Amino acid sequence: MTAAVGTQPMPQARRRKVPTVLQFEAVECGAACLAMILARQGRFVPVELLRSLCGVTRDGAKASNILKAARSFGLEARGFRKEPGELGTLTMPVILHWNFEHFVVLEGIRGRRCWINDPATGRRVIGTDELDRAFTGVVLTFARTEAFRPGGKAAGAAAMLWRRLAAASGALTLIALLAVCLVATGLVLPAAIRVFVDGILVAGQSHWLPVVIGGLAVTALVRAGLILVEQSLLVRLNTRIAVSGAGRLVWHLLRLPIAFFMQRHAAEIADRINTNDETARLLSTEVSQTVLKLVEVLLYGLVLVVMAPVAGLAVWAMAIPNLLVLWLFSDRLRRTAETLRLRESRLVAHTAGIIQNIETIRASGREAAAFRKWAGLHAQVSNHLRRNAIEEAVFGALPVLLRGLSGAGVVALGGWSVLEGRFTLGDFLAFQTLSASFLAPLGAFLALGPDLANVRTGLMRAEDAMRYPVPPEPDTDSISGPAAGGLAVSGLSFGYSPLDPPLVEGIDLTVTPGASVALVGLSGSGKSTLGRLICGLLEPRGGDILLDGRALRSVPKLERANQIAYVDQEIFLFEGTVRDNLTLWLSSAPDADLLRALDDAALLDDILARPGGLSAPVAEGGANFSGGQRQRLEIARALVSDPAVIVLDEATAALDPEVEAQVVDRLSRRGITQVVIAHRLSTIRDAGEIIVLERGRIVERGTHDGLLARGGAYTALVGAT
């Protein structure tokens, strides 16, 4: 934009704050910004839902889709192209397109200062010069209409925390009871001090000395036992929360539709799982410590007020600055923790991407570029860690300062009470000890602020995935016998975003049991998408898919997986044995089925020639197998369950024509229905029907010879191969 804006004040725009909603992935910025706008108007919508409504993909969201999503909630949403100097004429808040790759919310403008709520970093104040550099000129405005309806609830950490701790409520109750016992034993010391000073030193009642010493010794033993029990409970609590939390998250992820994973990076999803154990540790230690400290503060504070009402209330008043500090810093600590976690997640995802694509990077000579990108992300994390450490150091020093000032106040208050005759010397020392017992857990509670912020961040990341709905399972009573393999597709359409045109539309095809059909077309024509739809990996937007006359959506997931197999060119082999890789740890699969599957994949002789046969080792990624052998292992894995239908998506691309012909022939002798997606002519020419796709639609269909005779799209494809 123009450079002149940074040198002079912009037109004023009254600031209207929006609740901060941070993105968990870079592509969510548009959805997160819309969540802030809606929350400002009183409508709280999870970012996960807005991802779908905004049509977020791995490439992000279009501004036009953000406007459409906003209108669906009853907002008047409009897009403009503006110069930076014109933004002050708009009613805040608005969404700005930022650096050609991001969206932020502009809350207001005053002088040369602009308030930005960035879903990547949180709220910040920038100068008009930075606005001029980053603003691309695209701005989205929003206003209520009569159709708008407030609703929903803000995502609070309390509800998420309770869901995690509900299973351990008994342990937490016991921890609270232990805190009461610890407070009770903690009262022995001030009582002993009072007796020692007033009774023994002042009044000369020396016969109390053995009682005081014995009482303190017994109290020390009891407190040691209570602390040991408390620590044992915390260890058990940590294990229970970690196991149950990780189990819930991974089980939920495994049941989510494929679309969830296709729109997210695998490393980022894995990072959410990995943070679960750290969150569990924080929950079992910091949150439990919070319960302990709160109980101690309340009970010691109550004893202080009962012992000396005026002085006790004065000590409570000294605690107010501690609570104010926690309240003032908690939001900043939360935003810092969330932003740091986001940047760390990006770094992990990028590092994993480099490792996964190292061959491509080396072959293209892009090592330096990959390193620069990684170094930039690493520098962001390091800088944020440094700022975070400084903030935590400041926050950690404040309790020490406040506790010292409060201690000085207690000494002054107690000394004044002694001089006024309200306290004896023993009362003064006992009161000072009790006050220290009251202020110490309060300071420790305050010091937990950064860790509590990390707990909230970890919970938010896990709950973001947990909010994604699991597709309902059909009634398992509808399970039938083995399928024959007949397929019927009618009026099928599909698209990832409900706001964009469908990627596949108007598909009709019928495949008789044991027959084969080939799907061909240029890249991006919808072949693989149609293959995934037939397998049930994707949910169609419209139309029907029938397996032997039964709607595919009514077939239970396990039955569908056993009856329809899917093999693509993305090979997944892990470190283990051949048997493990064929069965995916299903120990009940008989060896006879494994050997038959290997034979039909034309791989049996190769496996039996290896030491151990089915127990032969497989390296990570199948590195000790050739490319063709790896593909045939994938095909054999699909055949272990004896499916009625198999979808081969470029699954024989690494095989030479002779081996490929063997595999195709053996599949045909099995009587299995084949849906073949391929570019190679030898793979498709013998199919019973060839379907030509263009832009998600069928443009031609027929046999190889018949389509060649037409001289249409198929002929052009054959000529291009």
C-alpha cells in the first residue's frame, strides 16, 4: 500500500475489543477471526465448526467463504478494497487480509496506534507504518441484521478441566482432606510457640517443655506421613489422567472421518497427542497443588480471623495484592502460552516435513532453502521462549516481593498489638507463624500461574480435536454375510467445502460382482476422490453408493472395511515382521490366509525365500524391500480379509508389466470386483468398462476398443501416455 500512511495519523476509529481466539493451525486464521467477530456480537461458535463453514483446507480459507459463513449467522458481511488511510472510516471491528497469507482483526485506530487481534499471536498494538506494510487492501466488515441470534457459550477452561478430572474426583477429594489434616497439624507449631514463650520462658512453667517437644516430634512424623500419602496420590492421579486422556483422544481420532486428516498436517496432530502427557503431569501436580493451597489459605485465614479478628482481617487485606497480580497477569500468561505452543507445533510440523521429504529436498538442491525456513521458525520459537522466560521471571519475583512486604506488615501489626496490650509476646509469635503459613501457600498459588496457563493451552488443543464429531455408526444388527461385490453408484457428488462447487458430481456407474471397471482422466479429474468415496473413506454430499443393494452408509464400519479394500501408491510399512505388516497386529489371522494373499499378490516366493518367511523382518518404511515388493505387500495386506471389492489407486505403478499381469490375473481368479485407477494403458485396457473423468464428471465410458473408435477424450489420453 502507500508509504505515506506511516508518516501521519490515520482517521480515528473507535476501538471495539473482541475476545481473543487463537488458531491451532496456520490455515485456521480466517475461521478464528470470524469466531472473534461473532463472539463480539454475542454468538460463540467453536473454531472447528467455522473451519467447515469457511471451507478451510490445507490452503486456508477464501475471504469470500468467510463472508458466506458470516451471513449464515445473520450478519451483514461485505468485502471492500481499501487504502490504509480509509480504514478509520469503517465501523470496528473488521477483518484485514495480512501479508497475503493471513487474516487479523482490527479493533480500532487512535493516532498512529492500531489495535490488532492476531489469531496467531493474540492482541497487540502496532504502528500505522506496520499496518501500511502488511495490509493487502482487502477488508471484511460485519454488522448485525434482524436474523442474527446470540447464543452459545465461550470455551471455558473450567468445563474442560472438570471433564478431565471427573474420573479422579475421589482422589482430589482425598487430597483436599489431606490438606485439612496438614493444616490441622500446622496449627501445632504456633500453639507450641505460644506455650513455650508465655508459659515456659515468661511464666517459668518448665513442666510443659517435654510436652511441647514431644508434641512437635509427633507432629513432624504425622506431617511426613501425610506428605508421603499425598505424593503417592499425585503419582497415581498423574497416571490415571495421562492414560485416560490419551486413550480418549487417540480413540476419538481413530474414529474421525478421513476429511479431518486430509485438512491437517500429520505432525501437528501427533504433537497434540504428545502434549497430552505433559498436560496430565500439570493437571496432577499443579492443579492438585492448587487445591491444596486453596484449602490451606482458607483454613489458615479462618484461624487468623478467629484468633484475632481485626489483625486477621488486616492480613487478609494484605493478600489482596497477590490476587490482583494473578488476575492481571493470568490473561497475558495464557496468551503467551498458547502462542508459544502454536509456534512450537509449526516447528515440529516443518521439521517432520523436512525429514519425510529429504530425498526430494536433496535431489532438488533445496537444502539451504529448507534450512532457512526451519531456522526462521526455530528463531521465532527461541525468541518467544526468551520473552516467555522473562515474563515468568517477573511474575515469579512478584510473589516473593509481595510476601516480603506482607511479612513486614504482619511484624508491624503484631508489634503494635503487643505495645497496645492486645497480644502477649507468645501471641505475637504465634500470630506471625500463622500469618506466614497463610501467606506461603498464597504465594505458591500465585507462582502456579504460568503452569496453569500451560494446562489451559494443552486442554484447548486436545478439546479442539475432541469437538470434531464422530460419524454415527450404523446399527450392528444389520451385519449380513459375505458380500458378492456388486456396486451401484447413482447421482454421486462430493466436495470438501460446502461453499465451493463439488469436486465430483453426477456420477452413475454399475459394476457386477467379479467384474472390473477402470477410472481414467487427467490429474485432478476426481479419480482418487471417487475411489475413496466407493470405499467409504469420504462421505458423499449427495447420491447413493450401494454394495449388493445395501446403502454403503448403512454398512457397519468393520464390515465395510472387510468387504471393500483400498490400496493406493502411498506405501505404509513399519518396523516389524512381514506377518505384523500384513495383519496390522491382528493375531487371529491364520497363516493360510496370509500365504494365499501373498500368492495372489505375486509375492509368496519372495517372502518364503527370506529367512523366517512370515517372520522375516521389515525395516521402517520397507527399506529392505524393493519398490515393487513394497507395493505388492500393500496389495497382500488388502487381500488378507478376503474382500469382495478392491480399489487399486495407482497401486501397481511400480510393478513391471509381467508382474502386474500376474497380479491382475490372480485377482480376477479370486472373483473379486476391481475398481482400477491408473494411467498406464496396460493396466486398464482389459477392464470390463473404462470411465473417463474430467473435472469430476463422466465424459466417456465404454471398452478400450470402443472408446478408441470414438476418437474422443479417451483417445487423447491414450495418445498422451
